Amino acid sequence: MIWRTLLLLWRSRRRYRREGAMEPLEVGVVRLTTLPTDLDLVGHMNNGRYLSLFDLGRFDLLMRTGLWDLGRERGWYPVVANATISYRKSLHLWQRFDIESRLVAADDRAMYLEHRVVVRGEIYARLLVRGRFVKRSGGVLPIAELFEAIGLDPAAVPAPDEWMTRWADDVALPPTKAPAPSTWA
């Protein structure tokens, strides 16, 4: 994955320099191929590999919207708070596919991104991610401050659907400073 990641960052940086920043609400597309190292023992894409490949979609969005450089400059970095994935069809060896990524909603603390694996216009898998930016100095970056830094009107980004908010609340772990004992009930 490290070589794929480095290659993607290089290509995304090149596109950003040639084409300028992409709009924050645009769909980012990354074209990939299923490699032998992506397969599980059954011969199709390993379910865990999808999450790593969806990271590439987020990295592409960060780089091409200008958030990558802005975050490094200001000491901000993205983290995933929650994620849920649904699989529909398998990817097989040497199969070409696109990862489509888009910001779909935001509230005051987090952004919701959707990632899709698409083959010839058909969705094979979909991931919903709730992520936020944190400051290296500590604390969570308010989304309004992030949007202001990239020139995005917060009103232009839809609020999360009620089910998204409920999902995020239902699967959340305790805050980092609260106890989170591993007890099985």
C-alpha cells in the first residue's frame, strides 16, 4: 500500500498544480486495478483492503482541494471517527475500478464522506465515513473554521441526514479522556 499511496499523492499533487484546486463538493475519482496483494484466500478483493483503498480516495480529495497543504501549514490533520461499509459485488484479480469520493454532509464537528467502488458505472461497494480534523496543538478543529480556510460556505454543505447522526451516535466509543474498559457483557 505504501507504493500505491506515494504514487497517488504524486499524481494528485501533479493534477492540483496543473488544473488548480478542485471544488470541495466535487466527486474525486481515482482509477485502480485489483493487484495480487489485494486478494484474500477466496481469490477476490480482501474486505479489509477496501478501507485502505478508500484512504486513497480521501488523500486525493485532500491533495486536490488544497487541504493537504493547508493542513500541514496550520498543523491540522484528518482522522476517521466512524466508518461503515457495504459490499455488493466482488472485485477480482486485474479488474479495473474507480474509487469515487465526495463530501456529502457536515455538522459543526465532523464531515461525512461517501466513497464508492465503481466498475463501468455500477457500485460494487460503498463506505460512509465520519471524519474530523484535529489540531496538532490539541483539540478538534471546528468545521466552520475549516470551511472558511478553504473558502467554502458552510450553508453549501448539506447537514447530515437523521440516520447518519443516529448511526454516528450509536457506534461512537467514549471520548479519549473517558474510561473505555474492555468488558464483555
